[in-house]
Amino acid sequence: MNQFILQGRNSNLIFKNKILNASGCWCTTKKELKDLENSNCGGIVSKSCLFEKYEGNPQPRIYLSENVSLNSVGLANEGFKFYDSLKFSKPYIISIGVKDIELTFQMLKIIKHDFIELNISCPNINKPILGYDPDSLDDFLERLFLICDKNIGLKLPPYFDNSLLEKIANIINKYPLTYICCVNGIPNGLILDKNFNNVIKPNDGIGGIGGSYIKPFGLANVKKFNRLVKCPIIGCGGIKNKKDIEEYFSVGASLVQIGTELMIKGPKIFDELF
Ligand code: DHB
């Protein structure tokens, strides 16, 4: 059986297979989310949403190539009430972009859906990345679990410093988190075309890096967190094929998410992977 049961605090999610989309990839509009429902993915994660609908950054804002992607979408989304109003025939997790902490608490008070992925690692919000600030993260989670009985997953940035990773792991273990997802894109990447021009328009061409280039960091982060945290881990970063998925499982991932390769091939990618 390829099934996985994600145990929440009051309810569980039953995944028929262990392969999900990564938040941000093919999951912003109702049509894209329906495409995922009709595909062979085991579960759906929404685009990271904000309180209000937002257009995001100017186009072109995503660059895709065989081994690397670059994006600065800027949290284009339909507003959290839209994502909360949808229902699907497979597990559905709503991702919230933690851009403004007070507005995040507002959303968590109103939202009806039970499983939430908090994106504390968006590289494109022009604010400090919460996942890189252990003291602020600890304060945030302490406040959150005083008011919230939802099932909360955290989308983490990649860590390149062991002492920071260990600090974050200790914080994660203080709270009843349902899962962590490692890793989001690597912030602050720049890709130039053959004429030395930016390939995306926002932020001087600088954004989050995904694709095969980041798989070694995703694998190492999952391996290290797996030794340190109690909750399940979703592996993400540079998955293109079944072997990549097996690598993530071998270092301790319970589920995986597909980002860049889903953007390139569309939801039929799940036919090849599951
Ligand atoms: C965006 C990019 C990300 O990598 C992410 O995790 C969240 C949001 C964006 O620019 O919309």
C-alpha cells in the first residue's frame, strides 16, 4: 500500500499515495486545483494565500529550465476565503503565506479548513524570512498555539548552518505541529540569459531557486531534521523522477511535494511518479 495517514490533532488526512504538489505550483486558480484533483497526485496544497486577493509581481516572474527554476511571484493569490470555500475528493491543505503576523492570526481565527501549511519561508516578500529568525518563530508559534487548534504544518526554508537548523528543530519540538515540509526554494538567486539580461522582471531579476540544483540541500535538510524532530516530514526540492522520490523517503520523508517539474510538465507528471 502506498497510503499514508497524516495524523492531526483531532482528525487525520488519508493520502492514497505519497505525492503532492508543492504550494505555488499549479494551485492558484480553481481550474488548476481541479486539474490536480483529476490527476494522480495523492493530495493538494493551495497557493500560499493572504487575507486579500493579490495580483503579485509583474510578469515574467517565473523562469523554468531543465535543472533550475527561478521565481518571484510575489504571493499572487485569490484571497484565503476563496481557498477555504473549495472542497476536493482528496486531501487538501491550505497554504497561508505568513507575511503579516497579525493578519495571519486573523485568518487562522476565521478559516474553517482543518489542515494548514504555514509558509514561513517565502523568498519574495521583502521582509525578514520568519524561518530564519528562531526567536521570532518561537514567539509566533507560542502565540499561535494559544489560539489555534488546527493542524499546522510549516514550510521551511533550506538551512545552510547547522546550529540554526538545530535551534529551529528544538523550537519545532516545543509545539504540536502536524508536519514540517523541507525545503522551500533557496532565496536570493539570479539567473541571466546569454546576453546577461535578467530572466524574470521583479526584484532586479532576483528570486527563489528551485529544481534539480536544490535537491542536495532538500535531502540534507530532511535527513538532519529527521534525526531531530518528532513530527512527520514532507520532502520537497528538485524531484523529477521516482528515484528522487525514493531518495527523499530513504532519508526520512513520509510524503513528497513536486514543484518545478510540475510547472514544466503539468499534472500528467503524477502519472509517471506514483
Ligand atoms: C512565492 C514564492 C515562494 O517560493 C513561496 O514559497 C511563496 C510565495 C511567491 O513569490 O509568490
